Amino acid sequence: MSEGNIEASNQDRNETSRAGGIMVFSLFLSRVLGMLRSTAIAAMFGIGLQNDAYRIGMALPDFVFMLIAGGGLSSAFIPVFAEFWHTDRRKEAWKAFSVIVTVCSIISVVIVSAVWVGAPNLVHFWGEGKDPSAFPIATTISRIVLPAQYAFLIGSVLLATLYARKQFLGPAIAPNIYNVGIILGALYLGHILDPGIYGVAWGALVGALIGNLALPILFLIKSGAKFRFSTDLRAPGVKTFFVLLLPVILGFSLPSMVRIITQKFASHYGIGANTVMDSANELMQAPLGIFGQSLALAVFPVLAQFFAQGRMDAFRNQISRTLRTVIYLAMPSSVLMFVMAERIVSVIYGYGKAAHSGQLHSIAYGLQIYSVAIFAWCMQPVLMRGFFSLKKTYKPIILSTSMTALFILMCWISSMNLQWGFGAILWSSNIAALVLVVILFVALEKEIGKLDRPKIYATLLLSTLAAAIMGAVTYGAMMLWTPQSKTGTILDVILVCTVSAWAYYFVTEKFAMPETEYFSRAMRKLHLKR
């Protein structure tokens, strides 16, 4: 490798590392605020019918988001914009941006309006099996939050523009404002409105409009973005965008649909079941967001650049390194959540009305089930971005949609045998997630060539072994004393998690795992700053 290529490779690695750090911190903060959001909602409204109505009501706007391919808009847009941007075709980049924003705005307004009108019937379908008194509340919540989907959908394109230009500050702030809006809506509007759960919906709407629409617009204006209302579908890059987006629209990816589908089947398990399953899923989503999604978002524009420049060796190396890092970070998270489920749930949800609901144990049980497949959930975003950066969206979406169909079938069978308990629904999601990650891995290799399997397998094996040792340390530390107060439980969780993290790092360093350099580098930076 020439000196110039080595320097370029090092620069790319540093950019990815820096972007990853920003996104990890952002999504860590987002997950912390997400947990505070869940804490506020549970404390204010408990784990019962009103909270169930909120979960059912939110499922419809979430489904609209996925129906208009909100999760795929950025994945289809970044490769198109990045190719223009990194090949010095800036005018074409902004032209494509203008047309795509205009057309997507028109489509989203039409669909959101139609769903708003049909919300009562759709909510009844989604909440089938639930107490009928929940439906009017769920319908109103759906109608309040539906306009926020425009902000999410168009905001995803605006934020993707910043991603493609490797500007990560704006995207890092946006989701946190949304969470703050929900928290304030629960705590303040929850005391004013009747029923108070409407306050959460209004907070979500305001947070989405500010964080996902107004803020990205300000960042784009500041960075010199050029937008003109245009429906010129013949503009360069526009056709490619919609070709990439089409399979995302036609398909329903498993990671995006699990929570929505779970809410549909949870309604058969009695009052509180929707909230219990969704609460367990929210806790599982924390490591998925902090490690899986953040690193996938950070590496995506780099992969798109490698592909545009024809640097496929660098592409394969980057995918392999990112997967190994995700596995290394996800495994201890899985074990910690399994071993400490009861105390984690107590710290997050054990306040106000939720503390006296008698449902905290059920949430902990659900979290233990979900924790088994955390590493698979975290790997999926990286593999999906690998396909999207190649401008090949059909294959991953078809595969993911197939797993979604399998998941729905397993959920339907479980709902026909309610004596199995709601855990059967959660185990179904684990099975689908594990199968999907294997299929995606093999399929991606067929597109780009063999990844560094020996090192990936080594990381998986050694991380699992180190996490098991850490789990024993965690269990032992928990047995030393039993907290007698909420403050004591919080301090206990923080202390045990800290001790466990250092135990994991120590063991993996003894295993000479290269992934430990991720932490070593961060510690050196902190030391230098001091």
C-alpha cells in the first residue's frame, strides 16, 4: 500500500472513530432521556389501561412512519447524495435534494391525512382484544401524533444530508429534543389535560417538530444548503433514490416492525400487557441504539464513500471491524441486563403509580428474554447499511420482510395458545432476529466478498466467554448486599455495572482482544485532557 493510501486509510479510520464517538454519546444521551421518558410515563400513569391505550395509539403513527419508509429514506438518500458530493458534483447534489424533499413532502401529507381520517377503525383493528374503553383514548393519541410523522419523514432526509457531508452534530441533537418534549408533556401537561396521557402525545408532537424539522433546517441553512421547490423527477439521482427506496416501501423490516407487531398481539394478554412488553423492549433498545445503531450510522457515509471510490478492500475491512466492535460492546450489555433485570427495572420504572402496579416483575422477565439476542439486534443495522451503501436495497429488505412474516406467524400461533404466556411473543422475536443476522451476513458476503470471518468468530467467542465471567462477577457483587431503599438500589446498579464493566475490560485485555483499544484510546484521551 502506498504512503498516500495509508494516510487516506488512517484519515478514514479517524473520521469513522470520531463520528462513532459523537453518535455513541448522542444515542447514549438519547437512551438515557428515553429511559427518563419511560420513567415519567410509568410514574404518572402506571401500568394499566391508560398506558396501554397510549401504546396502542402510538402504534398507528409508528406504522405510518414505516409505511412511508421513514427508516429507509436516509438509507436510500445518503448513497445518492454522497456520490454527487464526493465526486464534486455539488449542484446536482442540491438539485436531487430539492426534488426528493418536495416529492416526499407531498406524499407524506397525503398519507398522514388519509390515516388521520381512518384512525378510529385502524385503532380498533390494532387493539383488538383490549377493553373497548381504551379505543377513544388511543384514537385521540394517534391523531395528535400523526402530524409528527411528517417531521420524522422529511427530517430523516434533512439529517441524511448532514450525515452524507459528515456533519454529525445536528443529527446528534435531534432525537434528544424529541425525548425532552415527551418528558415535559408527561410531567406538566399530564396534570392539566384529561386524561393526562394526552400530554405525552402533545409533547411528542412538539418535540418532533422542533427536533426533527426546525433544527435540521437551521443546520442546513447555516451550512449553505440550497433548496428550491421542484417536482422534476428527471433530475439526476432522483430515479436512483426511488429505485433504492421502492423495496423499503414494499417491505417491512424486522427491526422496525417488532415493536409495532408486538403491540398488535399484546392486546390479547390482558390489561397492562401492552405496557409490559413495550417497556421491556425499550430497555433492550438501549444497547441497540447506543452500540448498534450509532456505529451503523457513523460508518454508513464512510462505506458509501468507499463504494463510490471503488475501494472495496477498505469497504470489507470497515464492515468487519465495525461488526467486531458491535459484538464486543453488545455481549456484556446482554449479560448485565439478564443478571440485573429486576434491579434495572426497579430503577427505571419503580416510581409513582408503576411501583404499586405489581407488574415490575413481568417487565424484568420480558427483559431477560429480550437480552438473549441483543448482540444479533446490534449487528443488523451494520449489515443493513452495508447493503444500502452498495445501493442494493432489494435483497436485505426481502430477507428482513421474510423474517417479519415468520415473526408474525410465530406470534399468531402464540396468541392462539395464551397459556404459553406473553414470553412466547418475545422468544419469537429473538428467533427471528438470530436467523436474520445469519442470513444478512451470508448474503452481504456474496455481494462484496468474504469478510474477516476468523476475527469476527474469535471476537464472538471471546466476548461471550468474557461476558460469562463478568456475569459471575456481577452476580457475586449483587449478593454482597440487598438495597433497602430506592436510592440504595440506584447506587447499587451504578456500582455493580461499573465493577462489571472493568471486569469485562480486564478479562478481554488478558485475552489480547484488539477491540479493547476502543476503550484504551478513550481513556488516553481523557488522561491527556487532564
